[in-house]
Amino acid sequence: MPDVTALLAARLQAAFDRLSPGADPVLRPSDRADFQVNGALALAKQLGRPPRAIADAVVATAELSDMCERVEVSGPGFVNIVLSEEFLVQRVAEMATDPRLGIEAVPVPEVVVVDYSAPNVAKEMHVGHLRSTVIGDSLCRILGHLGHRVVRENHVGDWGTPFGMLIEHLNDLGEATAVHELSAGDLNSFYQAARRSFDADEVFRERSRRRVVLLQSGDPETLRLWRVLVDQSIAYFDEVYAKLGVLLTDDDIRGESFYNPLLPSVVEDLRAKGLLVEDEGARCVFPPGFTNRHGDPLPLIVQKSDEGYGYAATDLACIRDRVDRLGATRILYVVGSPQAQHLEMCFAVAKMAGWLREGVEAEHVSFGHILGSDHKMLRTRAGASTKLVDLLDEAVTRASSAMTERGRDEDLSEAERIAVARALGIGAVKYADLSNDRTRDYVFDWDRMLAFEGDTGPYLQYAHARIRSIFRRAAAGGTPPAEAGTVVDAEVPDSTAPVSLAAPQERALAVALLGYPAALGAAAKDAEPSKLCAYLYELSSAFTTFYEHCPVLRAPERATRESRLVLAGTTARVLREGLSLLGIEAPERM
Ligand code: ARG
């Protein structure tokens, strides 16, 4: 079933092409009609003709009679489009009986590498890693659902000069004590203590430097100690991933150390291509267009004067590996906005070197900061940076109290109550993160994200659970189950029952349902899960209005009741699937 918006856009494009090839119809959902076409205004300016004349020409030539009831020019030159009831009924019926809810797999799947999470060994994950993990997880789910081949890569920071100091600190503490500290998730105190010794003690600094050399030359004992640090940290990261419920596994770890053996050839290749410049002993590439504050060309340092390779060299080797070994056609870097310039420079150099070929797209999926209520970087009350596990545990505790306050489903067992609190708490944190335009900073606000009203995770989960409860009641014959505590399995509604859209709220819900494929497509194209969030919120709101005006189980006629069950059932399926593509659970009852 082709997506309604796409179908409409294609028909309008044909009409616009006749006036000026490639002109954008600018199709938008509308409150007054179903859709509004705004492209006539820009085109009129371009062609030097009155906007209404352009709009008239679009109305006259666009082939829309099979889908629309009304197509008319309004205002200065907008075109309002009202879909016909017959068309809507037919499309909704198709969607209701389609296991894929109208989402077609893409005709040409891409190989999409998603670089996300990427915490650093022996360092606490910070909220930036939370954002990367949550956004990346959702993108993997969305792209995978659309039929792309997704390769998850966790670019863990597990290599480089800090490991000299970390290994020496591990030795000073004694291996057993160090392991104990790290396995308790005390990554920050471990890292900070190492840092303090490094800053205060010249002998320690010298030992650290020698240790880096041993590590790079592959000394077995040094490598063993390095492995201890890596394994302990990964065990801790896995704990966070388990609490979050994300797709990442240890198989997805492709840390910086993996690229270490490939670094010399990166430098050699750049030299052979004549791109390498010696600058004060360092080997650099100067990609055109990048300058510092004073307008001087900015170098991407590939090898430092002490022969050591840096973060940039690793990222260059990594791009080459993703294109050559993995066959990537699209590479998404879910990394915070402070690294924008680093990534843009890496992409530019990789293009110059021919590693990022024509047909391979590298994109920085940038995101902003999470702020505290004081609008500064999020901290705990004590002023330390927030520890991620604590934050997630607090989310679940708060969700649990919110459930009690709100009055929860009486039939929930204790085990179910705990599972629902977890789904609500973690879902609230994820939704708060995903629903904002990702490039913007946002304020972390417990009360807002856990509210059952408004654009929140719990609101969407509640809308879903409410529909499921309609089906439980329908299955129980419209009356509550006789014995409290009896769980009646909610039957799948008869999704083949004929649909009617007599009430405006039924019609609005149908139009909202049919927007699902377009919303998912936009989220995938722009690597922007907030587009899916906005859609699901709109759908829930349409459902809420529908449910206020159109009784379902108490509908006057059997046919109306069945039609409304199809609309409600399809809404529940879209909500459940949409939430799962955001990485959020949709409990049956709450
Ligand atoms: N480990 C880095 C950090 O914590 C993020 C790595 C992002 N990915 C990359 N390919 N550079 O800042």
C-alpha cells in the first residue's frame, strides 16, 4: 500500500513539473483541510506570475479526482486538499489488515553503519553518552524496520595515551582492589585518582609514558592489564545498556584499539596521495574550507610530532574500514555537537583521499546538551556529574510513585507493577530525549517527563494501554471480568470489519493513522526520531478526541462499534510499533 502522503506528493509533483520542472509543491498537513499545498507562492515569485494563477493551474492539472473530495484555492494562493471519504475508508481498511501497517520495505536497501554510544574505558558514561545511545538505538530500529541493513558500531574509547596512566594506577592500587572498584562502577574515582597522580608526581608521569610505549609495542603483561581495564568497563557499560533496554551487545563493540594496526597505512596512503603536510613535526592534512578564528587554515593532525597517532587518524582508518570492509553506503555518527568540526574535517579528508567515495554518505547526527533546571550542564546536587545508572534507577523509582499517585490498574500483580514502573520510567527518560529536535539543548525535568498529560512517554503508553483495555472489555462481553484478578486475553479485533468515517473525529483519526509511513520515512531520512515522536503524539491526541466523542463499546449500532474497534485497534498497533521503534515498551495495562 503506497503511503498516502507520498502518493499525493507524486501527483502534485507531476502538476508542478508541468509549470516548472522540479518545483517543490510544499505539501503540509493542515487543520482546515487534510493537506495544504504552499508551493504556488514560491513558484509564482520565480516565474513572475500571480500566485493564485499558479494555484489555479495546479488545481486544473493535478490528477486527484480518485483521492480527493475537494481541491480548492484559498488565500493568496494556497491549495487546500480534502481527501474523499471513500478513499480514506479504503486506505484505512488496507492498513488495518496489513501486518506491516502500510510500511513498505525500501526497494533498494542501504548498508547503514550507525556509530553510537561510544563511552570511554575507565571513565563514567555521561549524559552525552546517554543521548547517543538512545538516539542511535532508535535510528537502528527505524532503519532496520524499513528494510535497510544496519550495522551497529560502538566506537568505545579503549586506546591512546591515557592508558599509560590508567595501567600504572591499576598497578599502584593492586589488581584486586582496582577490579573491585571498577566492577562496582566506580569508574570516575578510578579515573580521577589516576589523573591526580599523573598531575602531582613526576615519577608516576614517567612510568606512565613508558607504559604507553609498552602498550603500543604489544608487551604481553601490559596488554593483559589493559584488557582488565577494558573488560571491567565493558561489564559496567553492559549494565547500563541492560537497564536502558537497547539493542547494543558486545558483538557491536568496535573500539578505537581495533583500528590501531591500520593507522600506519592511513598515513602512508595520505602521503602517497600527496595530501600529507609536515607542520612543526606533526603530520597533517589541511582540508580546504576549514580555518581557525584568525582565518588561518586548520590542520587535521594525523600523527603527532612524537610519532603517536591521534583520535583523527583512528576515525580516518575507521571510515575506510566501514566503506571497504562493511560496504557501507550511509554512515551515521551519533555524536554530540562539540565534535562537529572534528567529524566534518575527517569526512573532508576521507573524501580527498578517495576513501569516502561517491555514493557513500557520512552524516554527523549531532545532538545538543542536557541541561539541569538551572539551565546549566546537568549535575547532581553535590555538584558531581550525574552518574547514569543512578539516573535510570531514579527514573524507575519516580515512575513507581507516579503510578501510585495516579491510581494504577487493580489487576496488576506485584511483578507486573514493577515491570510497568520500569517501562514507564525508562520510557519517560528516552522519550524526553528523543522528542526534542536532537540538535537543541533540553532541560531535564522529572515532573514534566513523567506526566501522564502532554507530549510525554507515559501519555503515549497510557493511550495504548487504554485501547488495550477496551479490547479486554470487549472480549469479556462488555462487562468487567466477574472475578477481580482474572486476566481476560484481549482478542485481536476483527480487522476486516467495514470501516465508516461519518463523525469528523473518526475521519481525523483515519487521516492521522495514514500519516504513519510518511512520518517514519522522514525520521529515517533526516536521522531524526523526534519526527516519529511528533507523529505518535499527534496520533494519540487524535485518538483522545475520537474517544471523547465516539463511544466504542457503547456505540449505538453493531456496525459502528465494529468500525470503531478497527480504528482503535489499528491505533494501538501503530502506537505499540512506533514506541518500539523508539526503544520504548508499551505495557498492556498500567
Ligand atoms: N568516545 C568518544 C567520546 O566519548 C565518542 C566517539 C564517537 N565516534 C567516533 N567515531 N569518533 O567523546
